[in-house]
Amino acid sequence: MLQNTLGTPSKTGGRLVFSRPKSIKENYDYPFCAGCGHGVVLRLVAEVLDELGVQGNTIAVASVGCSITMEKFYDMDVVGSSHGRAPCVATGVKRAKPDKVVFTYQGDGDAATIGMNETIHTACRGENLTTICINNTNFGMTGGQASATSILGQKTTTTKQGRDPKKNGYPVHIAEMVALCDGAVYVERCGIFSPQSIIKTKAAIKKAFVNQLECRGFSFVEVLCACPTGWKLNPVQSMEYIKNEISKVHKLGVIKDLAANTAGNMAGARQPE
């Protein structure tokens, strides 16, 4: 008999081993393309919020892009913002309601391209927020245009011959840039391309939220995700593309972690007023 930690009986007489997190609405229209990584990461965030018991005390901030559909997906308060400005809106929300758990969920076109300035200044101020940046190396919702994180040689609707450094410059490594900010206490880049990588990504997301609950400062988790539609690949090929191509440019791993040093964590980190 299948065993669930909650021991919930199933309709077949067995035990449920997988169920919908409470943070996700019971009835929703799945808004993402087949093979897209957004659904996986949004579920991981929901699982973490459930495990921490903060669903009813959380405010999510979405921006323009695929994340704008979050209010249809999450059973919690969701605030919309203009393109790239989610960190600004989240800063206002957190300062007005410092007891709330506040996070932004943004794409690379949002957090690392149009909104790079906002991301960096939020990190420099050490705002006690959590940012989840979904990096699929293109503007997925608006037609697959190149973003700041697109890798060299990547073909997009605006780099049809592949990204050329002489014409289009080099990829921006947003996580490394955030890590240079004194107010950033935790920065990690993960990927969604295998069961093991999904487990690691969930652990990183959970650590980022725990940092906020402990008032440590700004945490930033970048997740390399598939965009089969934008990449013109099938879902399986997209997983291989992340593993074999994108992760070689945007390298996976912990870039900055001050959690082991409380004094270091608090230095430069803005505390709730």
C-alpha cells in the first residue's frame, strides 16, 4: 500500500503520496505551454509556503511576463506590477507590512533585462524580500525575443542567426551581479531538468524564505527553466538544452550564502521598521 506522510485515504483505498498544495487554487486553468518550467517552480514555492505555514500571511508580487497569471494559480494575495518593477512594488508592500512574507516571481526578461536596475538596487538596500527569477534566456511571453541572459549562439526572434557578441553583447549573469551587493545575503542558481535538480531547487527556495522569516535581508534564487515554445524545441530536448548548454554558461550552485554567520547576515540587511 502506498504511504503518505499525511495518511490521507484515496478513492482507490490506498494512501495518497502526492496532492495539491493548499497554496494552489483547487480549480484553475493551467496557463503555461507544454513543457514549460513555470508550473514546476510555482508548485515548489507553494509546497515551501505550506511547509512553513505562511500561506495566509504571504503576498506575492508578479510582473509583466508569464508570471502575470499568478493570481489564477495561487490561493493567496497577489499584487501586479509593471514590467521590471516587481522589486519596487514588493519593497513598498514589505515596508508597509513588515510582518508579511513578500516575494517576487519574475522572468529573466523582467528581473535581468528591463528590471535589472530595480533588482540590483533592491539587493543593495538589503530589503528583507525573496526573489525567484525564472531564467529561460528569452522573453517567453512576448514572442521569444533575446533577453540579457540569452547565451552566445542562441537563436531567438531578434537574434535569428544566433546571439553574436559583436552585435548583441555578452550574456548578463544576474545572480553573480546580485551577489556583489552588500544587502544580498543568499544567492543561488538552480535548474529544472531532472528529479535531483528539482529537489535542489526546492531546498534553495525554502532557504530563501527562511532567511526572510529570520529578517536576514535579500535572498535571490535564479532557476534555469525550459521554454520549449521560445526555443523551438520539444520538452525533452529543452531539458537537455538546459543541462548541456545553458548551465555551462549560467553555472549552477550557491554563489553567496551568509546564513552561517549571523553577524555577516545582519550587516547591510534592512530590518523591519
